[in-house]
Amino acid sequence: MLVSDPPRTRLLAAVFACIAFFPTHTAHALRAADYQRAERVHDSHLRGALRNASVLPHWLGDGRFWYEREDAQGRRQAVLVDPAKASRQVLFEPAALDAAVATFGASGPRLRLANVQVADDGLRLQFSGEVPVDCQWPRWQCARSPDARPPADALPSPVGDAWLQVRDNNLWLQSPGTATRALTTDGEPGHGYGVLPDVTLRGIPRRQGRLPARPFAVGWSPDGRYVAGIRYDERALLDYPYLESAPASGARPRVHTVKLGLLGDAQQVRDSLYVIDTGSGQQHDIALPKGWNVLSEAGIVGWDGGRLYAVIAHFGAPRRLRLVEIEADSGTVRTVLEEASDTRLQLNVYSYSRPAVAILPGQDTLVWFSQRDGWGHLYKVRLSDGRVQRQLTRGRWVVRDLLGVDGNGGWAYFSAGGVDADDPYVRGLYRVSLQGGPIQRLAADGSDHMADAGTGALFGGRAPQALSPHGGYLVDTVSRLEQPPRTVLRASDDGRELLVLEAADNRAVLAAGWRPPQREQLLAADGRTPIFATVYLPRDYRDDGSFPVIDAIYGGAFISNAPVTYAEAVSALNPVSRASLAELGFVVVSIDARGTGGRDKAFHDSSFLHGADQQLEDHVAALQQLGERYRGIDLRRVGIYGHSFGGYSAARALLRYPAFYKVGVASAGSHNFQGMYGGAVHGMDRLFGGVLPHSVMAEDVPPPFAGLDNAALAANLRGHLLLVYGELDENAPPALTLQLAAALNTAQRDYDLLYLARQDHELFRNDATYTHRMWDYFVRHLAGQQPPDAVLAPLPGAPG
């Protein structure tokens, strides 16, 4: 039988608990000025403040290239670079452009340089805008363009003589001087061509007309003859409702409906391939074998004349991945090679980065990425029979990105991490001969070397631009946490620096009061695996044990999130607010633990069927080590916050380690798997455990995922937990947060809930209310102070 404590005993216990919880030394009471100082260094306010942080080269046929930069006033300039002469010159000043186009009613600030072409008398600069403009350079004479310009939502052909647009779920072909014609005719809602499908989680803004986009999952052959792409069929998916309770106008709530297959649904999105001859209009639809889908992040990986190459995958047990060759004229499909694994199969150490794969036209050669040896390396494969001719790279390190292949010179260029057993997240630049032999270092000195690697199919499918077309030069952006980016032109044969292109202007960043974080190497919970962290310290940090610590987590299996470069640390993708929280007196830490990408296969696969649990074990171990290293940290006051999968991870931290994590803020959390999207295109089953048999999927909570449901741990909550959701969030539907709230209600646990009207998944970047409440929550419950009466300015990108 339980006997309750007498009132006086309970009171004394509470007093002693408070004395133990808060140190005798406390920082000054926070004022509105402190929040304003924290606001100035918030990632959203600093986005764009670091000018000319990178260079995207556009290569010309004569070996030169141009790129865009910002001048001191923030206006766009174009710069022409001649690598052979190691020279650069500004093509035009904004004032000169304004004057040159004003005579015929165009506005310089509204023009955007769309293309540069080599002409007999110099260059032809083509500007897009309300009035299309052509300018001759260096004579600098401008006139209205006689040619039609592709609109912003068009996909131009590689040779620039035509473009594609989507109308009424079909592809339409436009060429200057000719009538627009339908390239496809059988597209329909839920099964169109080039239409952004709901599976991309942008269904609501697309239906509202707020998301003009180029044709999705479509590409041209290099000669412009063929168009090929992926077609998604969402017609059989169930409707998923979103309730907009507080619309911008009117009092009646609005219901938005998208197509979404949840984990466990019998019907999931299906896909197929197609290829069209733009001249004849002949179309071939390529049905995939039963149970196979296009690897969505890879799509079509290359062409060789009239043959295209795509990657398809089967996510059963074992998982299988195939490179297939498709004859454009007949639609005939041939399997080139196949790989298998009991866990993950991917073509880059980061799942959604561009595949580290290259087709060498006319050479019967493929450069292929594989983790078959447990790491992540490049292989030379014969296309005609799929035979591996040689492993090009090897060792206890990973290839990060394939930057390009010089087929004539016989070299593959790539970035890699951990080659010299140093920080595996810091990139160096290397090359290796296609004939074999040791790798050659081009730039590997402890700084991060970022060379453009293009984008994966889900983010536009752009090819890498860092390497010159003939393989002679590389564009490299060099940085450290404490060193602003510096972009240089290198010779590709030995990596020597030829020319400084840009030194980033960080004056606005420094003026805002931003300070660089520190990098730390730690050990995982197993006591032997190196893991890495980035630490943001308060301005007045000292080794007196008085500073609460906050774990800024993402926890998803797809990326790493502890910055290694200046630009990443200034304005991160996820999580944000680290520098701001440090300004408010917290030590803020981001840790890349086991289960995340960017390392060897075993490191990554520890999250397979285990979600974030392995990572959280490592986070606890890492924070304890940091508490020994940084004596100012008070490990009795540990908080955590995260967004999206980070929201899941933050809530789970309080539920799994209630004695360690005392305060958490979980925004847009994917708190269970059965309420998330399913299927082989991008479902949670595919990402974390393999597509399940229908007999298993029919259950409310499929057994492999039942243990990952945060609601199952609701009764464990002891600390302070703030749940945050946006009502129009398609990435992490509001129902997931509310379902966890329902479980906490049932368990009679105390928690806080913040609802954000009309917000989508971007709330953590663009919502001042979320930012304000998150800061207040840590100040009140972790620092033990009363938050000041402050108002934050609206953040860029906030919904109307």
C-alpha cells in the first residue's frame, strides 16, 4: 500500500529539489535587448547576409565561364572568367545595364541574366524579364530580343531551341516561331506528365497556384531529340484532409484534400517511365516489373546516344537495385547490373544527394557508386555486360560526391571525407585514373572543399558544374567554421590555385554579432566509434558550471546536421536558432551520431528499424563527455529541440531518457510511423525497414514500427515538453502531433501545445511566434528565468 508524504515533507522536498536544480550563480535577468541581440543572429535573418559565399559556374563552348555575384549594394553582377589566362572581369555594372535598357522601357533591376552565348564579335547576353533583352558584349549595346524566352515554369532543351511546359496534366512543346503542340494527350488528374505529384508533399500550395514549377521528373536527351521522365499514378490513393481553421479571410474553416498513402495502406503511389521522340511524337511507356519502382532520388542518370539509363529498386527482403538501359526508339529494357542488401541501398552516402554515377557516352563505360565493401566507393563498370572492371577507390573512408568524369583524359573527380582518418564530414577534392592506381589529392588540407555536385532528381536533377567540360579546371569553395568561404579556380591536374574568384563578404554577419561555433570529436555510446559535434557557446561562457545545455537535433537518417563550414553555421537548413539560443545564455550542441548519413554503411544502418534510438543513446553519451570537457555546462539542466524528424527525436528523448532531458521543444514531429507516408517511392517503410507484406501492413501499427511510436512511451514523460504544429504541414501532418497529445492525455501527463494557423513545414524557419515561444520555453523551464516582454519581427517567408 502506498502512503502519501505529509504536506510539510513534500514542501521541503520541493525546496531542496529547486536548490539542487538551479546553481547558486545565476546569469543576469534577460531583457528585451537580449532577445533583440539573439534575433539578429537567427538563421533566417542572416540568410543572404553572407554575400558571394559560393560560385556556380556556367561553362561556355570556348572554355570560359560566367557566374553571378552581388555587389556591395546587393545588386546582381555577372563575371566572365578565362581559366587559360587566369583572369576575371565584370561583364556589366548594374548602373550600365539600367542605362542601356531604359531607352526602350525595360527595367534593369527586373532583368535576370538567363544565358550567355559566344558570338563572332564577343558575347551575347540574354536577359529574361517583363521585356526580354539581348545585349552585345563588349560593345555593350542592348535591344529588345526578337526571340521568345522560355517562361519561368518551362524546361528548356539543352540546345535552347525549344522548351516544355505542363498544361492540363500534359506536356506541351514550344519552339520559337512555331505553334505550341501537345507532346502527350492522356494525362489526367492524379496521373499526369511533369506534374508535381502529392507524394512530393506540396499538394496544397500547388492547388492554390502558389507553387509554379518546371515540369517535374522530366529531362531532355543531350541532343534535344528525346524527352524522358517518370510518371506518377496517385489515382487509387485515399484522400487525406487538412483543416485550415483560421483562414486569412472569412470565418468558415476550409478543408484541403491531397492524395496520400499512409504506411499500412494497401494502395500506394505507383510509377512508370516514358520516353518521347519530340520530332515524330512517338512515345514508349515503360512499365516496371511487379514490385519495382524508380529510385526517386536517382531517376534517369544518363544517356548514351539513343539509349537512356535509369535506376529502379525493389524494397522487399532482400532489397535490390538495378541499373537499366532503355532504347529510346523501341522502349526495350535491359538490366545492366543489380545489387542487393538486407538493409539500405543507395547511390550516395547521403540518400537525397545526386547519385555518384556517370555514364561515359561512346565508351561502354559507367562510373558507379556502391557500398558493397561496407564504405562508399567508385567502381568502373562495362555497360554492355555490367561487369565490374575495377574498383577505383578503396579504404576506410567514403566518396562524398562524383564531381565529373573526364572521359578523354581518363580521370574521375570526386570529393571525399575521412581519407586521412580526420574529420569524416570535412571534404577534400581528389581524382583517380579510370585505369586504376592510387587517388591523387587536389585539395585536402583540413578545410572543407565544396565543389558543386549538382542536385538529385527530387530537387531538379541538375548536373554538376564544378569541373570544366574538358576536365582542365575545378571551381572550389574553401571554408572552416571560423573561416568565411573563399572560392578559387584550380588546375585539375595537381590542384594548384590559379585564381581567387570570390572572398565572401561577412561584414553584415559580424555586424549582427554572430560568432563561430567550435568543433569537437567524441565517442559514441559504444565507447569506440568516433562521432562529431559542433558547439555554440554563450558570449559570457565561463567554466563555472552555470550554463544549461541544449541539444539541437535533427535525427533523421538522411543527412548530417552539425556544421563544418562557416556558411552552414551562419544560416543552417535544420536545426536553426542555435546561435540565437547561445546569445540567450545556453550552450547549444549539434551531434552527428550513429544512424545518420555521410559515413560507412554500418554507421548509417544502425537506424534501420531503430529510428532515432541509437542516435539518442549516443547523444546522451556525447553530452556527458562535453560536460567533462566544458566545465561551464550544467548537466542537471539539459534541453533538446528539433523539427520534423528532429521533432520526433526531441520528444522521444524526453520519453526515453526522462532523468536526463528535462525540457524539450518538438515542432512538426513525425511522432509515429503508421501516420506517415508509406510505399516504395519515399515511404517510412522504405526508408527505415523495407516495404511490408499486406498482411502485416493491414494492422493499425505494423509490428516493425510499433516500438518506434512515441505514443507508446507517453507515460514516461516527466519534464517540460512543448509540442508545435502547423495546420497545413504535409511533411509531418498535424494529426501526428495531436495523436501524441491524445496519448499524453490518456497517460495524464502535463505538456504544452502550440498551434500555428496556415503554417506548413517551414514554420521553424519563418514563424516568429514559434521562435519566440521556443526561446521563452527554454528560458523559463531550463534557465529558470522569467522571459522578457519582447516582440520579434516577422521572419522572411512567413505565410500571409
